[in-house]
Amino acid sequence: MLKTSTFEENLRSAVGSTNMRAASPADSVTGVIPQFVAEPNDEKQLAGLLSLANEARIAVAPRGGGTKLEWGNPPKNAELILSTAKLNRIVEHAWGDLTVTAEAGCTLQSLQQSLAQHGQRLAFDGLWPDRATIGGVLSTNDSGTLRLRFGALRDLIIGVTIALPDGTLASSGGKVVKNVAGYDLPKLVTGAFGTLGVITRAVFRLHPLPRAIKSFSFTAENSLALQNNILAIQDSQLAHTALQICYAVGEPLSADILFEATEAGLAAQESQLRKLLSSTSVEQSPDTIWKARQSLWNSRTNTSLLAKMSLLPTNIARTLDSLKSIGDSRTVNWHLVLQATGIGMLRLAGAPPQLSAAAEQLRNELQSRGGALVVLRRPAELQSLDAWGDTGDSVPLMRAVKHQLDPKNTLNPGRFVGGI
């Protein structure tokens, strides 16, 4: 009690009474309720608060828009929520160089709206763009359908500034698309779940907004036929932007493809697609189909489990068949949105024991074929279900990096792979 009361006094002195408050159940991090919430005004103040917590051995959970606080394992402790809500500026938009620098608390929606004024975009379609922040999507490595054409966040980020637990503001990378750096901090913190440092700002490469877009859908009689069509498209000269499979209990196997080009370019792409899939019915579809991944979350219930899957594209058919078999044998309903890259979002619905068994069985099958299943959201009864599964032989190296940057284990202890 003495430790936290002294820390509270120091925290209040550093950030001011108006920028801190007692935490409530609404601030819980995967069921763990912190004691305080602080909203620093800028990155220097944030770094100072993090240093205070580190010295007092107070566990810190960074938070942006709070859209993915339930992802990962429950933290071993989370006494302080360190919010980036007030770090919400677009620092610099070098539109001539196709780069932008934005603070971690800037939402995706506000960033995209600003970039669109110059006919540009961050070629990324994350979940909950009106609330999700730059720091949050980087920390959770939330990539969407545009990854197929433009790459993952690790390919789009070219510079970053993070606050380390000792109060240091460390920067790496640059503000140009081509730069040489020794320690690749931008890629290191992307997907690290805030366990290495608190992202305060990031620099991204940009792409032009498309002139026009058009989507098509096609079905298949079985999973192997669908896989063959997906691989044929990927091996063709088609310049598609996105390609996804949507599959749910009781629904036909189908896939969607997105093109971005001029009107003449779209007509040429459509013609090539129809020739390539000459034995398959191809229909134009509404652009809203690209919100399918978001719909999995919007329709979640207290009896659903949501997970991120990764697999080799050549294993798509086997995975779809396995999913159907597991769902039938364990009386679990399922809905999958899988990108042609082999990364997808899966929702399982059913009784908690059945959900746990289905997730473990599918995880084992995926891992045996070089894939993975990461549990992002599960019912309260399944909080003990490990989010990450088998992490191979990379954990010792990851622990060494964690120890170097956060030796006191201040940031999000226990949330990441291997209990890091």
C-alpha cells in the first residue's frame, strides 16, 4: 500500500490531477483491473510517467483506443493504464515523398481522412478504424485484406519512436521510404503487444488512393476446387488488391476478389478473371464484402471464441476440411474469413468446453503443418486457455530482447508469447 500511495502522489505531481483517475472495471485488461489511468499530454510526459512506474516496480499496460485489450494472455499484473489518447496529432504529412508521421493516439479514421485530402492513404484496413489507434494496430500487428497487395504493417512502417521503461525516447528508421538503419526498431515493436516499449509516434510509407474499385465473387463445389482457383489467381498476371475466402456453417464455399485501377484497367482485369475461371460462375459483388472480417467481431457473443489463423496457401483445402470436421464432431458453429495469404479470422461458437477442445484440436493440426492459431477473444470461463500455443525455439531470443529493453518486466508482463 505504501508503494502505491507514494507512486500515486508522484504520478499526480507529474501528470496533474486532471490527467489521471482511479481505474474502473471498464478499464480491465483481459479481466485484470488496474488501479490508475493516466493520460499524458505529450511523449516526453509519457516517458517520464513510464520511468516513475519502472522505478516503483509498477506494472504498466499501454492503451490506445482500447479496441484490442482482450487480445493476448491476461497480464500477470497491470496497475497503471498509460493512455496515448492525447497523443493524437498528425505530426507531418510529406505528401510529395509519400510519407506521414503520426502520434500513437491518432485514430486510423482521422489519419485516412487527412491523407485523402491529398489523394493518398495508408494502405491498411484495420478493425474499428474510428477507434483503433496507430500505436494499437502496430502493437497488435492487425493487418487486413490489403496486405496481399501492399504488405503487412511491418512493410509500411519506416520509422518509430518509443518510450522505454527507463524514460528514454528511442527513435529508429527515418522519414524517407529508403533509409539505412542498424537496429530495426520499427519492425521489432510491431506485433510485440507493448511489451518492449510504448509507441509514441510512427512514420509510414503511403500509396495513392485508387481511381476506381470493383469486386467479384465466385463459388466452388469443394475445398480443393476453391484452393486451386485461389492458387491459379495468385500465379496469374492479375493485379488484384485483395482475395479472401468466406466460409461458414451451412453456407457454400465462396471467395471474393478486389481490383483497384482505372475504369479501363478494371474492364481488362474482369476479362482476364473470367477467362481464368471459365468453368466457374463469377459475379460482381458489393464492396461491403470487405467488411466481413469486422462482422465476425460485431456478431460475437459471450459463448464465442475468436482467433487469428495462419497457414500455408497450399494447405487451404485441408484446413477448411479440418474445420468442418471439427465443427461437426464437437457441435461447434464456425465462421471463417481467410485471406489468400493464409492469414484469417475465425469465430467459433458453442459451449466453453467444446470451444476449448475445438480450438486446441485445430491449433494442433495447424501447427503440424507449419501454421498457427492465436486466440484473440474467449469467454471468461476460458481465460486459462493460452492465447499463443507452441512458439518454437524463438522464445529465448525474444526473452533476451525483452530483458535488454525492459529488464524489470514493467510493460504488459505475461501478455505475450511464452509469458513475456
